Amino acid sequence: MTTATNAKPAKTALFLAFAAVYVVWGSTYLAIRYALETMPPFLMAGVRFLIAGSILFVIARATGAAMPKREHLLPAVIIGALLFLGGNGGVVWAEQRIPSGLAALAVATEPLWVVMLLSIGKRSLPAGRVAAGLALGTFGLFLLAGPSSLVGAGQADLLGLLAVVGGSFAWAFGSVLSQNAKLPESPFMSTAIQALAGGVLLTLFGLVQGEAGRVSVSAFSTRSILAFFYLVVFGSLVALTSYVWLLRVADPAKVSTYAYVNPVIAVLLGWALGGEALTMRIALASIVIVGAVVLITSKPAGPKREEARKPEPAPENAPLPAPSSEAACASC
């Protein structure tokens, strides 16, 4: 694996990389909605990750990554199932029922699940700041799905919201497991084989659900086709590559800010381009959930480290919600 150097990256490169992680990942929720207009959810997602995983595999090999070993395959399948079949599968299914902006807000709760799982594993209570973030995030979800008499009409479809929250839990669980899993050293190879495993599982699940009978290539709209390739090229390749690079050259705490920028971008894009409602309930829930993620992902004040530690390859981030690159975004 290539080691990080002390050379400072160009400001333009940093700007473009952060823009990709912020805007592209925030826009993938609306792209999913457009793709689902004429494509079945699980087959669409499965083919997407099969293509993206194959390209990442080629990139990994071209940059010197070793072939995965037999011992890497089972962990890749288990974690790929949690991240892609559970995490992304929950999102694509739910976006048939709820707006893309709401899906992004619910996915933003993934750091909450990571903190809870890590606390359970360590058998210790989270710090006060983190506990406050957990409580605030739970209240934000209640605002989204609770009684409309609280803050006006516009609550989310409960089943769709539960699917996204469940998918976020699966994504978080896979992220935590990936910390100690036997996976390839190269983050690109690790991501590639997990995406390939997830793509196979999503495709098989779609076939079991009878989605093959719903596939009509001639019926695919231009908007759906463009959205699909946007998800593959920009969501799964450009933004992910930018994210992996940023973890090596920038402060991980700054990189982790994607977790509370993405839902804001998604809500605004859904409102501006997708005609999705921006009600008082959604606005309040956005503030509450994003505030919760800020509390959880922000590093407490302390002595500055002399040198940033090299992040280990196994999605989605630092400091808390990012155990590795694969867990960065449930829709990416």
C-alpha cells in the first residue's frame, strides 16, 4: 500500500476532492430516485456495484495491489452483504416510498449506530457529548415519523423510514466488523471485493423478488439511464477515490464532515430539482439530525497530534463513523 507523504497536496486538488465527497455523495440520493423511475431497485443497485467493483478491482491491480487471498473472501461476502445488500438495498427500496432528502436524513443516523455498537463492544457508556448526540438523533427521527400534530403535516412513510434506518444499522454493523476483518491491505482492493460481493447478493435478491420480469431495457428513460451511470461513475468511483485520497492527505476530522453536509445537499437538491416538499417538519428534523451527527463526529479539544495516523483499509470514516473507506456512504 502506498504510504502517505509529508508533501502538502495542492489546494485545487483538495477543493475538488472535498467537493466530490460533499456534493456528489449528497446528490446520489436524488440520482437513485431518478434511476428507480424505470428500473427495479435491487437489480439496478446490483448491476451498479458489479460494474463499480470491477472497475475498482482493475484500478487496484493496476496500482500494484495484490490479488485477494482465499481468507479474504468470506469476510468480504459478510461485510458486503451488510454494507450493500442491507445498507444500500434498504435505501433503494425505501426511495420507492419516501423522498430522497428524507432518505439521506435517515442515513445520516449511521454514526449513531456506530457509536452504540462500539460502546456495546467495549462494554462502556459513550461520553456525555456522544450520548447527547445519540439522544438528539433519536429525537430527529421522531420528528420525521412522529405525530403530525407536533410540528405540522408531512411525516414520512413509516415503513420506508424504517427500511432506511435498518439499512443504516446494517451499514454501521458492517463498518464496525470491517475494522478487524481479514481483508486485503489495499483499500481499493478491499472496497472492490466487498462491492462485487454486494453486487452479486443484490442481483440475486432482485431475481428472487421477481424483478427480472420488470426489466424492459426499451422502457428505460433517458433520465434513469443517465442517473444510473452517474451513480456508477461519480457516486461509486470519483467520490470514493476522492474520499480514500483525502483520508491520506487531510485531517480525518475535516474529512468526516461529509456526514453532516451530505444530508443537507440531498434535501436541498430534492427540493430544488426533484420537486420534493421542504416542510417545517423536514427543516427541523434536518437541523436536529445534522446537529446530532456534529456532536458525535466532532473531536473534543485536545493536544494536537504530531502526525496523523494512517487510516486502516476497512467504510467508512474517522473519527467515529469512519472505520474505513467502504462505509462512507450508504447510497454511494
